[in-house]
Amino acid sequence: MEENLLVEGLRRGESNSLEHLFNIYKDKVFNTAISYVQNAEDAEELTQDVFFEAFRSIEKYKGDSSLSTWIYRITVNKSLDFIRYTKRKKRFAVITNLFNPQTGEQKFDATDFVHPGTELEKKEQSAHLFKALEKLPENQKTAFILSKIEGLSYVEISKVMKLSVSSVESLLFRAKQNLKKNLSRYYDDL
């Protein structure tokens, strides 16, 4: 189905158009979301939220960029909003209760996350990478995820992030430097 026909179908509220949109972009949305939230259940929920938002706000889509760019933008924004919400919730939880009263285990520990796409023998390295990714500023994290994990070109990333290509290059350079610095601490300890 052509993109403009798909958009028109969505604007008319056709469920088959929403199903077609979902089938085209569900894997990309899920993979992007899980790279941010590092939890499969949360990524699945975010994926649903992204498609609900796309369907709900299709009238706002002007066609200035491709539909995939628009979907990525919604995914990035929803993921970042989720992280902000979770961090606020986490700060509150730390203040009120650091440990689970039944098990005595610490709540909200995201350091053990392993991306499902990694090979078994690389789980530990993946966990350290995603832990280091969490320390990056939002823009650097977004540029890195879209480039290295989603495989988007600099031009595509610039459209998703609404930045110039040179700004994307700069963000990626700084992200790599920060990751190198954060990961070198881990490797120096070995």
C-alpha cells in the first residue's frame, strides 16, 4: 500500500489501515523502544502506545517527512517520556522505600538488562553497554540508538530528531566518546 493511501485510510479511521501500519513498523518501534526502556514488557506497552498515538494524531501528520520518520519520532518521544516518568517514580520510591519488604531485594534495578537480540556469550558485554547508554544525555542516547542499533542514516536521524546532519554527527561523536570513557572503567577493572 502506498504511503499516501495508508495515511488517507488512517485519517478515515479504517482499521485495516491501522493493521497495515502496525505490521510495517511494529518491529522497528519495539526495537527502538526496548533500546530505551530495557524491558520487554515496557517496550510492548510503548509499542501499543506509539500506534495508538499515531492513529489518534494522524491529522497532525503533514507529510513534511516520511511516515517512518514520523513513527520513529513518536517512538523516541514516548520512550523518553516513559524514562522521565520512571525516573521520577524511582526517585520517589527511593525516598519512601528502597527495598521490597517481602524479599529484601532492591527495587528498580535496571543494571541486569540484556537486550534480547544479543548472543548468549555477549550478555555481559551487552549489559555493560546498555548500562553505559543509560548514562548518556538524551540527545546522544537517541542519536546512538537510531544509528548503531536501528541502523538509520545520519539524514534519517536528522529528520527524526529535527536537527542538522552535522549536529547528528556531533552528537554521535560525543556519545561514542562518553561510552568509551564509561566502558573503559569496566574494562580497566578486569
